[in-house]
Amino acid sequence: EAIFDLFYFPLWWYTRGLGHALSWCLNLLSTGNITLGPGLWLKNIFVPMFGQWDWRGRIISFFMRFFNIIIRTILLFFWFIFCLVLFLVWLLLPVVFIYSLVTSF
């Protein structure tokens, strides 16, 4: 059974394991989107903050939300890159392991 598991491992890694890794990375990306919430800020861009309904409050609220949307979108982009790198590490880990094993002998 151990020999079967040794040969089945690469097949599992690139089929079911890949599905689990992709699901985990997408869940991590979704958590980052929920935490940063640029869509929610965009949805409320014209709503005045702190109940300041005068024109000064509206202008300040608009620009504060605008800069928040820009910064949170940039942070979400970097979070996406981080999740993508994690997924690529998952893909390349067995290849790097086998390459280092072969070159060491």
C-alpha cells in the first residue's frame, strides 16, 4: 500500500489536491475582499459620512471615500498576487522537490 501511495501521490497532488488548493486560495482571496471591501466603499461613495449633509461634508466624504477605494483596491490587488503566488508554489513544489532529488544524486 505504501508503494501505491507513493505513485498515487503525484496524481492526487495535481487532481484533487489541486482542487483543494484552488478552493483554499479563492477562499483566502474572498476573505481579503470582505476585509478590505472596496466594493462597499464604491457603493457608498456619494453618501455623506457622519451625517454631514451640507456641501462641505459631501465633498470631504466623497474624496475620503475615493482615496479609500483607490488604496483598498491596490491592497486587494497585492492580496490577489499573494494568493496567486501561493497557488503557483503549490503547483511547483513537487517539481522542485523531484528536480533537487535528481540533481543531488
